[in-house]
Amino acid sequence: MHTILVIEDERDLAELIAFNLEKEGHRPLIALDGLVGLEAARKNPPDLILLDLMLPGMAGTEICKILKGNGKTASIPVIMLTAKGEEIDRVVGFEVGADDYIVKPFSTRELMLRVKALLRRTLPEQPRKKVFSVGPVSIDTERHLVTVADKEILLTTIEYKLLLDLAERAGRVQSRDILLQNVWGYNYVGDSRTVDTHVTRLRTKLGSAGDMIKTVRGFGYKIEEE
């Protein structure tokens, strides 16, 4: 049973989501205010958070940014729920660390599928190797630890999986569609530029080592030593 925190100020919608989560065998918790939701996530980190963008108390983007910047809560997957569907809104959501994004109105069936897929992606993996290294970047899959020149780098779950997927295939080009399947774990409903946004964030966090992630124009990405 997974504990899922629903931070949504529309009570009817929050209760509908909670009802469907219970039907799927999860344990839902509801917070109708941004600050209350943030405190709940900090006090007892859930397995996943469904986070509205527009909230009283504190905006969903700010909540996500705070959670993803804290080592205790950074790995909690976050699905943003919002009435804003413009590309810039999706980009902002991903830039602050959201793992997925769904626009209102949405079907509860689609939301449950997104939840299932995201939870499946966060299950412990059994890779063939325990440590992958590319240049100064080292990925310890047993400890879920990424370092650059022996300095720990804090990554979200998606950023970690994206880096690991590229490192496992170092020197080989990965298309955006393949990265969506391998990292996001299902046929993503939306723009493949989602990958571009996460690659940009990953490069920034890796510092100068981020230059090893090369763009193959019109196709995708690869990682290789300089």
C-alpha cells in the first residue's frame, strides 16, 4: 500500500481523487491548503504527491521547489494537477522538479494510470552494475548517489533515471521517444520537449560536467567524455 498525499484546495475534486486512490489500494491523505500540504509532506514523507498549482497559503510550484531542494523529500515523485495547460506552465512545473503534469479537467482513469506508472518507476532497480562512471560523474546505483568529482549532487528521481539511462549507454545516441519510454516508463501523453527541459536542468546541476551530455539535433541526446 502506497501513501499518496493529495494537495488540492477543491474539496470535491480532492475527495474524488482520494476515493479512486483507495479503490486502487492506496492510502490517500488530503491537504486543502499549500502550507498544510508542505508540512504534511515534510513531517511524514509520502510515496507520491498529487499537487495542485494554484493553492491558498502557498503556490504548488513553490511547494515543489522546496520539497525537491531538501534531501529528505527530493526523491518523492510529484504529479502536478493544474487548469493551466500552456507550454510555459508545463515548463515551469518541470523546472521546479515535477515528475509529471496533468491538465484539468482530466479523467480519473488517466490519473490513476499516471500514478501507477510513476510509482512503478520509483521501485528499486537491479542494474547489472553497481557503479557507472563517465568522466568526473559517478553513479552509485546501490546507494542512489550521484557525485561529480567526489561532490554529491542532489537530483530528482526523473533526473537520476535520465542520467543513469544515458550513462548505461554512454557514447550511444538516445532518441527523445526512447528516453520517454525508458525514463518516464510509459508512452508519455504530451510534448517530447519534456525531455529537453529535464536535460537542461540535469546539465545545470552537473555543472561543467553537464557539457558531456550532447544534443543530437533533431533526434535526441548522448553522454560521452570530452
